[in-house]
Amino acid sequence: MNQQRYWLFKRGRVYYIQDTQTGKQQSLFTKNHKEAQRLRNARNDSQSQPQLNLALARTYLAAHDAEVSKRTWRDVMELMASDGKESTKQRCHRAMQSRAFDSIRDNKLIETTGDDLLRVISQNGSATNHYLRRFHNLAVGLGWLPWPILATRLWPKSKSKHKRAITWEEHNKIIDTEKNEERRLYCELLWELGASQSDAADLSADNIDRSLNIIRYHRKKLSKDLPPACLVIGDRMKKLLEKLPGQGQFFPHISRISSNHRAAEFRRKCKVLGISGISLHSYRYAWAQRAQAAGYPERYAQNALGHNSRAVHQTYAQGATVVCPSLEEYERKTIRDM
């Protein structure tokens, strides 16, 4: 007969167990001898009969949910890829097709261990970590997993790829060498407005309120119930709008092509010019950082960019170099205003 791993002993009036392999002692928080024996026996059984325990767990869980023993990670992935806006669905679908998930894709949820998840994470990048955590949390939230496989604090921290803003010099280099007028005006508008590439591509004359001298648009990725991004038209923007169509779409060709196509065209342009590390989204980072460096109030900048979250906006603006005016200058201004 194999020696039992856990021994039972009493300290004062409370019962404890001791792990014979590690020497670790742990209170059972009971003074009842029969209850303590049951708890000790359960610990020993869990070590000596893991397969039986799994079978018993399946039986108990099946009484609550008949499908619990059949669901795989593929089921979770497919459910996530079916929810949200179309662009969100496409991103999630691309993510779930990654070979990084092949090792667990058809594994049953309740048979997956923490080691299985950590192995996937350790062999791949931050995007895999991000989506695997979302798949895991969705399964827990739906009750498909009776408990988390990995506690929140045990998930490795994601290391996001560095994203930088386009500089004024790089922007001018692109504008000066761009022979296609529509693409040139499109880049100029991105610089002035800070809109996402898709939002800017869909702008039309209807987004301009001449009476109030503002440009207003709803972000495609956000709910229509949220306030639109709104910005007063400055002198440079006004001159730019004079070059754009007075009716209909500002960018008829650009609005018809996909975001991937627009991004690919921009990458090719940058490669020819020897510019690296930027994308069309870098215009959005540039606008946020220019606003912060100029002392533009954060609540204005957040609204102008259509950021629903202050934390997201601060992430965009964090690369800015802020030059603070002298205290002397502020003191003089305070005295003048008194």
C-alpha cells in the first residue's frame, strides 16, 4: 500500500495536515475530528486518483451543463469572432487562425491546464497573449470554464510594440513627393485632423458646418450614441478644405478601397522614401502629441480625437515633449489679470 501524502495532526484544538513531500503544514480550520479526516482523505485522493477525479468532475459538471465536457477552445474562438463590429470580427478571425493556437485549438476546455496556456504564451508574442487572455475570460464569463485556469496575477504582462508619431519633416517629405493629388490631400487632412485612416477616408462635405465653422464626424468604431468628434476649423484646415470637393465625398477613390489597401500603399510610399516605423495611424499619435506639447487642454484633445477613454488618449499623447513656460511668466500674467 502506498504511503499517504498528507498526515493529520492536532495543534491545540485545531486540526492540521502536513505534506510529507514538501513538509508544508496547513490548517484545516476545524476542531471536528471526523471533518478533519474527510478533508485529509480528500487531499490524499486528489493525489492518488487524478484521472478518477477528472471523470467525477465531468459527471458533476455535466449535470449542470451537458455540453461542458465537449467544448473546445475552437468553440470559444468562433463565438468571439462572431461578436462586435465588422472590423472587430475580422481582426478576431485573423487572430484565431494563427498557428500559435494550434496546440490548444481542439483541446477540451475542462482538460486544459495552466501549463498549456503558459506554453502558448511563452512561444509567441504579445498579440497571442492578448487574445488568449480574451478567449480565457470569455469562457469563464460564459460558465464554460467552472473556474479560471490562470489567476489574473499569473498572466504574463503584454509587451506592446512601440508605436511612434510621424514627424513634421517626414510628413512634408511624403507630401512633397506625392504626385497623386487625392492621396496628398488625404495625408494633409490626417495631419490637421488627427482622425483615424478610415474615419478620414469617409469624410464628406456634409461633415462641415459652415455656420459654426466646425468639422464634426462620428467615429466608425464607436457607438452612434456617443458624442461625435468635433473640431473648430483653423486657418490651415480652411485652406485645405478649399482644395477638397464642395459636395459629396472628399476622397472618392480612397473611400472605396479597404483599410488594408490604404495602409499597404502608405507603407510602400514610406519604404521608397526610406522612412521606417510609421503607419497611417502615426498621424493620430502625432496630433495627440502636438496637442500635449502645445499645452492644449486634455479634455479638448480627447474630444477632438473622439477618444472615449482618458487612459487611451494619454497613451497616444505620452511621447510628447512638453516645454513648460517659466514661473516668472505665469506670475506676471497672474498680476496682469488681477
